[in-house]
Amino acid sequence: MNELMQECILSDEQRSVLLKAIKSGKEEFISEKQRITNTITKKSNPFRLTDLVNTFVSNSIEANPHMQMKVYVKQSGFHPYIVIHDTIKNTFILVLKLPKNKWIFNPSKYRGEFASSNVDRLTNLGIPKEELIRDTPYQASLNLGATNQPFGIIICYDSKSDIVFEGALRPDQEDWLYKEDISDYIDIQRENIVPINNYDLSEIEISLKPNVEEDIVVKLKKNK
């Protein structure tokens, strides 16, 4: 991985918090299944797993406000999902179950929206475009600069195992710009991690816009 990409990817602490939340959600799902009578069609199972994982992830983010991450509930068609915003790095994280026997998701409108400016963010940081997409046709997004250009990350977990990947999609959603197995971060002892996002909450500039779902970009004053 290009070292400049470290500006966008999750920190060790963020990975640890998210992985533990995903694991707790899956464990709660298994516990519920053991208490509930099996049904012949089992239609509710996949949706319940997603609900529980999303809930545990959201609760874990709220329990760690020093990481300066926010959770928003969004809707794609009839399916609600959560978006995590790292307000310091200006990255948006989707937590999704990876389809069975697939290494990447089928293209979708909402995932495409979060991947649309990934290449622009990385090229603004100094990574050559050829290193990211080679000779693949590429539709550039509105250039907002390295600070304001959003970056979309997907945390994808397997429902049957403890494997979890972190990655970012190309804007065409045909391949990953990077994809890493982060499963081992579940064993990190968080008390040994020095939080890098250590900001005074009084330093945050609160937006006055009324629609909080649309006003996701938040600017912070960093401590000198």
C-alpha cells in the first residue's frame, strides 16, 4: 500500500472498536437464533444480522466520542443502512456483509456515491493516478482539494467466519483501490493504544444547517 494512503485508512483504534462491535453483533444474532424456533423459509435471518451489527457498531461509536466519528442512518430503496463519518479525516465508512463467495460487491448507486471521489482524494494527496487505476477509463468528480474531498471506505464482514476486510472501491466499482484483511485487529488491547484523534470537544465548529443528515462534512480546529 502506498504510504500516502495512510492519510485515509482507519487507525488501529478505529479498526479495533469496529471489529469488536461487529463480533458482538454476530454473537447476539447467534444467541437469538438459539432462542427462537426455526422457520422453514428463514427470511428474517439475514436482515436481523445486519440490524444487530449496525446497532452494536453505532453504540460503540457513541461510546467512544474521542474518535470524533458520527453515525447516520440512510436509506437505499427499502433498505436502511448506516454511514460512519470520521470528521477528522473526512472519510465515510460503510459496514456491510460481503455476499457469499464474492470478493467484491455488485455495483450499486449508493456505494458508487461513496466511491465516486476516492481517486481524486488520493491523487490530491500525491498518489499517481496511473498507480490507482492504470489505463481504466475514469470519470473525475468535482475537485474539492485534499482536505474537503470525501473518501469512502467499506468494512465488509463474513457472516459465517471472523474474517473482516477494509477497502475502498474504484469509482466504477469494478475493483478495489485497496483491500486489507483486518481480522487480527480484534485482538488489539485498546488500553495500549494512544488515541490519535484527541481533540477538545469545545474546539468543534457546530454547523447551523437544519438538515443534519445532509450536513455530514464538519471542519475542526486542530490543537497546535
